[in-house]
Amino acid sequence: RSTLFPYTTLFRSERCRPNHELLVAPNVRTPQDLKGKSIGLGSLEGTGGIIIRRILQAKGLNPDKDVTFISMGTEVRLQAMMSGTIAGAMLTPPYTFLASDRGYQILGRGKDYVRYLTEGVVTSDIKIKQKRSSLIRFLKGWNRSITYYRANLAVMVPYIQKKFVIKDSRLAQRMYEEDSTNRTSTGEIDNSAMAEILEIANETMKVKGSFAANQLFEFSLLQEVR
């Protein structure tokens, strides 16, 4: 329905609170201590880049002048902090837990500053018209799986350990708890969340112009399921 997302409609939102966090070295006691220091993240143009800018601005820093961003893979950011190469890093689980357990401090949690759609179910407008009954059945199954996921910690923790090759069951449980609390309860999001998500998407993708939320979001199938 737009030049950005042609014929694509999101009909179930799964997560609109990012799990990115900005962690800093123990000697960074105030945001001002980051001035002149380097921070590691994946991509300045991606989700992490948007989030870190919001966090730093909220802390009274100018992200374009006060710090230096270094793009690096997720698996090496913690190592770079430990070696003193960088003073802070944008991390996601399980690295957020591994860093905090080593004494690194959380300067800002992405979910406290940004609502950004990181997971959802999409299809085309044509498919919604042609395959509506099939999509309804799909959503019913999806909803059952989410209910099972939330109600069966004892099953999901070993699954997470296997999927992410994590030996520590407590670490896997922390990942599960973080993930389950960040998911939407009904699969829908309110108008203010839609507006914020579209604003950040425009900013991230450098889109010229704008489009309405009803060009992208369609939750009537969820309402039918309920």
C-alpha cells in the first residue's frame, strides 16, 4: 500500500518493545563520563542506532559530538568493553545478562525510550482478501502457541538452551523472562504506538513523505479470532 512496504500489511504485532540495552564500564558513573569515549553497536542506521541516540539525548548528551560510535558484531562488543577498547555497548540478551553479571552497568534500556516493532506477522492485502479463513485458522494456532509459550517455562527453558547453545539454565530462564514480558498481550498495538513505530521506521529508512497507520496495520483478523 506504500512505496516503502508495497502490498504488505501487519496483522499481528508480537513485540514492540526492543530488548536492546546500553551498558557501560564500571568507571562510567554518570552520562557525562562518556564524553570523548567510544561505544560499540551493530549499525548506526539500524534499530540499535535509533535507540542509542534516544538514550544519549535523554541523558543530556549529543550523540553526534560527545561520543564515537564503532560498528562491531554482537559477540565482540562485550569483549571490547572488557579489554577497555570501548566504554559502552548496545547489547541484547544473553549478552546484557553476561555484562551485568561482570559488573557493567545499564545506562539505559531501549524499551524505556522507544516503541519499535521488532517482530510481527505480515501478509499482502490480496492474501487477506483471498485467504482470510486460512489466516484466521493460522492466527488461532499462533495464539495457542503463545499461550503455551507463556505457561510452560519448564519446557521453554531447555528449548532456549538447545537453540542458543547455552549451558547455564538460569541464563536461559532470564532470557525467557525478558522475552515473554516484552511481547504484546493481545497482538494489537494502540494508535500512539503505531505513530511512534512509523516515525522511527521513516527515520531509520530515510523515507521521504509519510503514510497513515491504516496503510500498514490491519488487526481485524485478530478481532475476528477473539
